[in-house]
Amino acid sequence: MEYLGLNEINGSLVTLEGVENPVYEEIVKLKSRGRADKTGRVARIDGDRVVIQVFQGTEDLSLK
């Protein structure tokens, strides 16, 4: 499954809404145009909203 855009970035955590059937502790890959992929895990689920802990930091990520 692939989603575009983040809703919030807060330190090493990012929030994404509209996720279908999220799974707690699931490992995810975050892609940023022209940058190396980052790995994270689903740390919190609230309906279709997830909070992902990014292992390599979020400095290269944007909300767009």
C-alpha cells in the first residue's frame, strides 16, 4: 500500500491519516523525492490515523 503526504512531523514521529487496516508495530518505508528511503514502525493507531516512529530521523521529510 502506498500513501502520499504526511499530516504532521514532530521530532522522530510522523502522522499519516487515511491508512486502511493499519497494524501496530508494522515496519514501514518512507520515501522522499531525491532522498534515501527511511524506515519506521507504526507506534500508535487511532482509527485510520497512525503515528510512525522514523528510525533515521525526519529532517529530510516534508508534509508535501
